Amino acid sequence: MPTDRLEGREQDATLKGSVKMHILKPSPGASVDLSHQPTIPMSNYRFGSWQVAISRHPRTAQDLTDQYDAASRKWQKVARRYGLDAAYRRPLLASGMGAILEQAGPAARVLDCGIGNGALAVALQRSFPKTPAFCGIDLSPEMLVRADAELRQAGVTPELKRADVLSIPYADASFDVVMAAHVLEHLAEPQRALKEMVRVLKPGGMLFVCLVRRSGFGALIQMRWRTWAVTEQQGLAWLKACHLEHPEFQTIRLGSCAGHASTAFWARRQGEAAHAPEPGTATALEGVLS
């Protein structure tokens, strides 16, 4: 799930078996000064010549970690309630990601930033079963444990690390696909995380992100988690600002009356491109899900 930067020293540890952790300990006596921190816009109103803008400070990294550790116990029920598997699979298929993974072959690598309980990762595995190497990062130790269990149940042996999306512990150009579901909204400066994700993306590789969109349900998420609610125009602008090519989007319809509460965005890093899917392929594959 969402990640943010932790200041201080780094320490390696192991979490329940194969889950690798990079734990960042705050320096002794460190304090948090919010007065100069960027904020997340919440609402913007205009009354004649008056304009009122409301923003909130984002949750701290430790606060988010604690919140998602606590939520991890029921997160699988949340995923089932909103039908995240089918909801994610549609834009994954429509994005043409399968062509990139097919071209990469057995050496294909995927990174999920803020993996949470693994809902997006499992949806990708079910959409493209031959994906051979899967990595994930998150700040929540409990979510990493859940993701490990869910991915292994889906037939994947993942490499999971406790790490920050603003400081991804992998070398440049390491992955064919880098993705994140509902992570960037938690950051006051989402483009910082996007640039870091692009750094570890191979030329011609795909960046795929899901973001809460402006809607009634999105407003509830904003109030609960202090997130952005992103318009399609904003999302595309963020991708273009990172010099990504061919940005596209598709709204995501969630279950349980949430409606079109999220948007999936995808784009390619400049470089040699994989072969594009044949016209109509994504539509035909989506028919299998319906």
C-alpha cells in the first residue's frame, strides 16, 4: 500500500520467511515540522471574486504504516467486496501489457510499488500467467505478509521488501513493468514517486498506476486517508511530466456501489517498444471476464 520516506538509518531484517525488509529507523530526537511540508489539495471553491482552497498535510510514513498494518487483517474482505480482481484485470488487459511481457520472455520482471495485500499483483498474474519474476515493496510489514500469502496461493514466489516508493531499492532499468495501485494519492508530491518508478523501468517498459478519481466515493477516501482525488487530465499530465510516451487511461468500476471510483493510467518509457497487440485483442480478452 502507500509508501512515503522515512528519515534516518537503514537496517535489514527478515519478516516471516521469504519477505525481505529494509527498515528505516528515525534518528533519535528527530521531530516533524509540518510548517514547510507540501500539502494535498482537497477542495477548491469560487464565489464571485473569492476563491477558497482547502488542503491537508499528508499522513506521515509511520502513521500510514500503522494504519495499514491495522487494516491488513480485513483487507482481503475489502478486496472481495469491491471486486478488485476483475476491476484491475480489465485495464491491465486493455493496456497492452501482455505484449511487453511476451517480448521480454522468461527474463520479464515486474515491480509492484505499495503492493498491499497483493490484489493488483494477483490480478496481473491471472491476466498474464507466464510472468516469471515478481517483486513488491511496501512500508507495512503486515501487508507484506498478506501479499506473500496471496501471491503464493496464486502460484507466484515473490521477492518482497519493506521499502519506500520514493527510494526504490533496485538498480536503474531493472523492470519491464512497474506498477502501483492507490499509492501516489497519499503523497504530497506524487511526481517524485513517479520519477523514481520510471528510474527502475527499462526503456520501452510500461508504467501502470491506479488512482482514486473525483467522485462521491473518492471524496470519502479523501476524508479517510487524506489523499488526492485525481482527474483524468491530472493523471495524464503527471505521466507526461515524467517524459513517458503514449499515456492512456481507463476508469475502473468497483463493486459495492462504489461506482467508477478509480482510474487506471499507463504509459511507456522512451526506448525500444514492444510489439503492440492486435486491434480488438484487449476487447476479446475482456469478454472472458464478463
